[in-house]
Amino acid sequence: MSVEAHEVIAMPQPAKESIPEAARRKMSSPWASAVVVLITVIWTVPTLGLLITSLRPAADAQNTGWWTWFTSPAVTLSNYGEVLTGGATIPGGITPYFWNSFAIALPAAIFPLILATMAAYALAWIPFKWSTGVFFAIFALQVVPLQMALLPLLQMFNLGWSIGPIPIFPDLNKPGSEQSLLAGTYIPLWIAHTMFALPLAIFLIHNFMAQLPRDVMEAAKVDGASHFLIFRKIVLPLAVPAIASFAIFQFLWVWNDLLVALTFAGGTPDVAPITAYLSNIKGTYGAQLHLITAGAFIAIIVPLIVFFALQRFFVRGLLAGSVKG
Amino acid sequence: MGDAWSKLSSAFLAIAVFFALILIVFFIAGRIRGRLQTPLAGIIFLGPAVILLIMGLVVPAIRTIGDSLYNASGKEFIGMANYSWVFETQTDVLVNTLLWIVIAPVASTALGLTLALLLDRMKRESISKSLIFMPMAISFVGASIIWSLVYEYRDPSQQQVGLLSQIVMWLGVQDPPNWILWSPFNNYLLMVIMVWIQVGFAMVVLSAAIKAIPSEVVEAAELDGATGWKLFSRVTIPMIRSTLTVVLITIMIAVLKIFDIVRTMTNGNFGTQVVANEMYAQAFVQFDVGRGSALAVVLFVAVVPLIIYNVWQLRKERAIR
């Protein structure tokens, strides 16, 4: 996901269509429809160009426009083959990066989710003196752009961080070397993505938590249930739709992220995700149109599938929550 | 597939360990009864998030501000020298960024509004909405590659490969330039990519806002004779004003922070550099911690008033309802 904003855009429910409104829709202007169709076509054409170019033989792709494919169609899957496993032109295939993206995005969607749900529950239902203040502080943290946190965080992962003699984050050096034990693992990425996702996640899920029926919660407490039990048995099952929406957003956001990936994963095939790979080959092999288009399409196919399959969650999340930054 | 398996299994292992830890803590803490139970629950529920936030956002942000006052290696205190460098020598980057945050959001919002209004009158709108919104699902890097194909340059004597050059030639231009290299126009071409992505967002949010205008208001206005443009400017726009502002500012914030497009298309060369990419270049390519941090702080300072204004607008909107 590539949008940036941590504002809640809570839309009221659309008013039910009255009869005059419905009539107006049925008498819709063909002119309006034509303009929309035109714009839709214009919007889709670039992606179509990518897809067609990726399916053409190298010589065709480099030397003729993709629109000529309709008059002289020639299809090949070899571009995809070459990009997947690596070949003469671009050594090293995209496949390891593809799996890296999954391996990074799945935990990075789940960890912040669970921690945020716990925190949101506490802020909504465990009364204590500073809960409003803490909530406001967490909400305010949404203003901090990623760029403000990257360098020190990187330093923390590489060198550890201690206040005086107390190690807050241990300096995990490989014995006898400068390198941190964490280098080459997904752990810094998981932690970083979780940290950055928390403010928005807590805010969104708290909105939901605050609306849980008070009497159900009170009844459970009267029955002597601990917070842990209430959370597990009552709150979590109810929270599943809100959590699911957020999880999808977060997964896509992490899948599409470039900045955190480049900072904490560099460009190596053991941990770097597909966005980093794409960005790098575009720089070096930008002229190999048939290959970078195939690579790009492989990179976007997962978000596209998630998007089209789960559109309803997407749009609902967008309107009822906010857009990630 | 062994590679895939080992990677995915390490992810699943991490998830399993995570859940196991939480369940264990829940189990142990759940057994403690009495006065300690509620404060303990509070700490367990809220603690991890708060600790991560402090370690991941609060402390790093403070350190970045501090780092911006030091030199490239972070050893020597140089006061505001990095900021002088930003504002005195990087004016073209700043001006560029300013152009970006004015033009891209306005164009996206205007186009999104137009589409929302037109879609309001259409019968089957969901296909168009999906397709126009789709660019938001793919990464900025993917979008950049899609558009780099559109902007591809070939010598006019050869067959054209880029759609833009071809269209321009069909329209009679003999000698289309190398678009990406052509300063300052290339900036606007890069903004087109951002607009292409963001229009879907603007359209969906504004469409919901328009549909939420109570029908009685529209009918009353129509009875009073307001149609077409009058209806639009006197009724529709005022009723969705705060949504318009929120959309505009949300896109502005996105534009400020995104470096992917510039990095992938030109890496900031040919007069296209923006603050976010320059920050990345200084911090991770030049290894100048001082300058990178100063640029991050500049970004921060630019973003904060926008977010505050947005939140204020949202509260106003809520209050109206």
C-alpha cells in the first residue's frame, strides 16, 4: 500500500436512496458514463502495457511498441522463466526475494496486530490514571515519519543500545566479528515494521474496542473473569473483522514497502524483499524491458490478487479507518 | 523450493513463538488473583506496545534531532550547520518538493472529485472504481516501472517503444525528447505517477462523502432550481468541504514522505530530487548521518502542521455530524 496518512476518515453510512435519487441514477447521463469509461481505460492502459511487454520476446519488447503486439502477436513465457531463476542477463532470480517478501510481511502483519489489540483493549477497558494521556501520546506518534527513526534504529540493531550500564537492546555481535547476529535475519525487519505500525493500529482498533457493549464486559467482570479471560474469550472473537481489515492493509503495506526494506535488509537475496530487488534491477538493467516488466508483474501479482479478492475489506477499512502512511 | 520452505518456516516459527510467549504470559498472569491482578493485566497488555513505541519511535526521533546537530560521522558538534546546508545549498530540492506537494495533491483531489461526481450518476460504477483504485494496491516501485515503460525513449528514426513518445508522434511531433532527462518537465511526469496512484484513493473517499449528503438537502436545492454547476458549487462542495481538505492533506503527507518514485525513476538526477530521496541519499549512500538527520527533521517539521490541521478538520467534521 502506498498511501500515507494517519487520519481517521470516519464516513457516516450512506443515506438510503430515496425514490427520486434512484430515479436520477436510472436516468444517468450517458455523457458521464462515457467520460468515466474513457478515464478508466486511460488508467488501465499503462498496466496493460506492462503485462503485454512482459509476455513478448526480448527483441520485440526492446524494439517495438507493445501496442504493435495486437497486429503481430508473439507470446513467450521465457521472460518470466529467466526472471524467476536468473539467467545470462540478470544473474540471480527474483524467486528468493519473492519468498522474502512473504516471510517479512506475514509476521509483520500479525505482530503489530496482536500487540495493538492488546494495547487497545487495555486502553479501553482497564481503567487506570493515565490511560487517556497514554492514548493521546500513542495517537500523536503517528506524526513521526519513518525517516526520523531509521538511522538510530539501524544503529540500535547493529550496535545495541544501553543507558549507562543497562543494556536496553543487547549488542548482539557475532563472536569475534563486528557484525551483529541479527544481520541476515528477518528479525530487524519484523521489529521495525511492528514498531512503525503500532500507533495507527492501536488507534484504529481502539476505536473498535471502545464500542464494545459495556454490559457484556461488566457481566464478565462480575462473574470474576480475569482480563486475560475476557480478552481471549469475549473480545478477540468480536474483534476479528476489525483485525482482519487491518491485517490486510498491513500485509500489503509491508509487501510494498521499500524504505524499511532498504534500510534494514540491504539488497541481499537472503532477506531483501521484492521491492528492493525491483528497485535495484531497474537501476542497473533498466534497458532490459522484457525482464524488468516480468519482474514487476511478479511483484505486483500478489497485491493485485489480495486487492481484487478482498476489495470489500479494503474499501471498508479505508473508509472506516484510515490510510496508512 | 527448499529455499522457500526455509524462509517461510522461519516466518511461521517466529509467529508460533510469538503466540506461545503471549499465551504463556496470559496463563501465568491469569492465575494471580487479588489486588495485583488488574495492574498486572494493564502492564502485560499495554507494556509490549509501549516499550516498542518508545524504543522504535520516541527515542530514535529524539536521537535524530540530536544527530542533526553533529557532523557526518556523528563525532563533532556543528550546531545548525547541517540546516544551513539544507536551506542554502539545497534550494532546488526544496523548491522541487514544494512543487510536488502542491501540484500532485491538487491534481489527484480534483480528478478524484470529478470521478466521484460522475460515478454518482452511473449505474454500474464498481468496475470502474476497482480499476481506477487498483494502482493503490501495487507498490510505488511497481508503478514506477509501469510508467518508465510509458516514458521510454527511442531515437525518432527508430520504432517507438514508449507510449508517450508514440502518442506525441501520432499528434505530429517529429522529435519527442527523452522524457526522463528533460528538466524541468520530467518532474511533472513523475508527479503523474503519483497522481495515477492517488486518484483512486481520493475518488473512493469523496464518493462516500458525496453519497452521504442527505438526499433531502439535494432535493430541496433542486426544487429551488439549482442544477448542474450551481448544485455542485452551492450544495455539494460546501457539504463535503472538510472531506476534501482531509483528502488533500493526506495526499500531501504521502507526497512528502515517498521517495520510491524518484529513487526508481531518476534517483534524484536531472533536476528531480526531493527531500525524502535526498535524506535517503545522504544517510545511506553518503553515510552522512548529520545531513540525513537534518533532512529527516525538515520532513518532520513539514509534516506535523499538516497532520495537526487534518486532525482538527476531522474533529470538526465529526462535531457537525
